[in-house]
Amino acid sequence: MRKLLSLAAAVLLTGCAVGPDYDRPATELPEDWPEHDLFTGEDGEDWRSWWAQFDDPVLEDLVERALDENLDIRLQAQRVREAHARLGLAEAERMPTVDAQAEAARERQPEATSPLPEAAGTGNLFSVSGVLGYEVDLWGRLERQRETAEAMLEESAFSRDAVRLNVAADVVTTYVNLRAAEEQLAIARETAASRERGLELEEVRYQEGEADSLALRQARSELATTRAQIPPLREQVLTLESALAMLVGAEPGEFLEELDFGDRSLRELALPDGAPEEAPAEILRRRPDIRAAEAGLIASTAEIGVAEADRLPRISLNALLGTAALDADDLFTGPAETWRLGASVGGPLFDFGRGSARVDTAEALREQAETQYNITITAAFREIRDALVLYETSDERINALRDQVEAVEETREIAQIQYDEGLTGLLQLLDAERALLEARLGEVEATRDRLNATATLFKALGGGWGEEAVHRAGDLERSDRHR
């Protein structure tokens, strides 16, 4: 047995894995970021929990809850466990198999088929044996299968991280949209209440002959216009509440009872003022979707080796050690000992192109995986550039709208004073109030867009940066040959 195992080890060590080794494709990506004041290099900390940068405890709790309860994330985690099991199977396939069997039989040997007449008759046969089987991985087929399973595990893990990143970003943007809709609803209701009071005052003035019917009708029209804005905003609030509840894995009714934003407004949420001085290519390769695409490319590369090895002969070693006797009491005695050593070689001789077609299929799948990898990288860099543009333009827009709100508020105050003193009519005051309402609603919208642009930028960067910005299942470390 020792000689057999030594021979197997020698044959295995002299074997070689067929098929191509993985080599990361070269990508033409710029090494410098587009000029932008966000990338100052002043803050190089690990922003893995990037949503904490908004400094909102309610938002942090919602994101953490979503990461624990979201069904899409749960499904991806289950797929990771499946990939773990497949890797365990692939690793076990490289090990010998040891089987045990016991048999008891009673049979009659006919005299017509017995070479010796005295051997004919009825008798018992008892046996207990252990069987060892081992496939010599001469061409690296089993090793390539293990590489495929390992890469598929990494692909599942990074796909899970990509889903986590998307869910976190969806929670942030839905939360911001909900807060903005509620603020806009509050502004519309406040404006409607103010115009109701104005209409009451105008009706009194009209009855006393101090206002004409046109001003009265205009006041009623402005009140009706403002009231008409309330139902769509309220509908938007309810829809966003349901969407947020679904993201965090809660029932809408239960979720609404727990939801409490406090007194903070959107303007009080913090915004980042710096990012690391790392090359785009390095951060892009940390994005989980890119890492998942690369893992798929590694798996498809290894599958070529599996297909090529399937065309070559397989060498299997087997051994049996046991005991057999006609009487159960004689088992495990010296005369009952039995053993067998053997080897077999088998492989396709004429398969009429089946093996070649499998290799061609594997190579075509590998080409598709490489193209998908390049598409993912290109799309990721475009997302970052677009996110930077959105971040910058939203910043410019919110600053302009805040200046507009201040100017319109001053105009409205002057119009109110002049109206109270009888120096101007109601129409001028209503115009100023209408402009203020639009400016306040626009400022909330711009604040929302600014925060969503920040979340989009974080998402485009892979959720954070640092030594390692993605979570992996277990301690998966890719071997040096993959690099």
C-alpha cells in the first residue's frame, strides 16, 4: 500500500495542469481623477460605512437594518453558502475515496457449472472489506475544477457585496427623497394656511369696500392652486414610506409607527469635504461589481482547462483490503485475509468532436467573460465621471437657490409692508408669495439632489475606500498565479 501511494504521489507531482492560467486583462484607464475639489486628499480614512458620513443616526439605523433584513441581500448570502459548499465538493474530489462494505450471502453452486463436483452444493459466504479509490490528477482537471469553484465563490461573495452596496444606496436616496417630500409638504401646508388667512382678510376688505372682486378672486385662485399641490406631495410621501419600509424589510404599518425623523432638516445632514488621492484604476478594481466580473473571468479561464483535461486519459488507482470466509467465525483470521491492488486508464478514443466542441464552448465563454469585465470597468468609470458632474452641478444649484430664497424673502417682506400700508395691491403680494413658495420648494429639491448626488458618488466609488473596501466571504485569498 505504501508503495502504491508513493507511486501515485510521484505521478501526481510530475503531472501538469492543462489550459491557460489566468492573466488579468490590461485596461486603459486614466491614472488621475478629473479635477474636482472633492478629491483633495485631506481625508484618507476608510469609509466602508459611507452612509455614516451624513451624520444622521436615523439614517444609519435604517441602513444597518436593511443590510440585516433585506430579502435581496439574504438571497445573495444563501448563494454564497451554496458556492462555499461547491468549493468544498471540488476540494473533496481531489482526495481519495474510502468505502467500507460488508456482505453475507447464501447460495447454491450447481454441479453442472462447478469444475469440481465436490465444490457443488449450498454454502455461505461472509466478507468485510475496505476499498480505496483515487484519481491521479495527471492533467490538472480536478485542480482546475477547484479553481473554478473558488472563483465562483468569490464571484458570489462580491455579487453579494454589490447588492449590499445598491441596497444601502437605495435606502439613502429613498430616505432623502422622503425627507424632502415631507419638507415640501410642510411648506405647501404652511403656505396654504397663510393664504387662507390672507383670503379671510381680503374678504373682510372686500365687504368693507377696500378691495375689488378681482383681488378677491385672485386670492381664492392662489389658495386653490396651493391646495392642489398638497395631494400629490402627500401621495409621494406615502409611496416613499412604503418603499423605504420594503427596503429595510419591515411592514409599512409597523414601520410608520417607528419612524421618527426628529427636528433636523435636510440642510443639517453632513457632507464630505475630501477623498483619497488614489488612482481611479485602483478604486475601480475595489468595486464589488468589477471584482465579481473578474472572478467570473477567472472561473471561465479555469473551465477551459477542465474541458481540455476531459479529452485526455484518466488514471485511477484502487485498492481493497478485507476478509472473507464461509463461516462468520472465521472472519478476521489469517486464512480469511484478502486484498487487491489495481489501476485503470480510460479516456475518449473517438468522440466525433464532442471534446473539441466543449473546449471551443469554454473558450467562447471565456471571451464573453472578458468582454463583460471590460464593459463593467468602462461603465464604472463613466458612472464616477457622471457622479462627479452631478455632485458639482447640484452644489452650484443649491447655492444659487439659497441666494434666490433670501432675495425672494426680502421681496415678499417689502411687498407685505407695502400692501399693509396700502401702497400696493394684493396681486403684487401674491406674486411675491408665489415666487417664495416656488423658491422654497426648489431649495428643498436642490438639497435633496445634492445629498443624492453624494450618495451616488459613494456608490460609484464602490462604497468607500481604504485598505479593502469590500467584504469577502471568509478569508478568501487568491493565489499568486491569479495575479
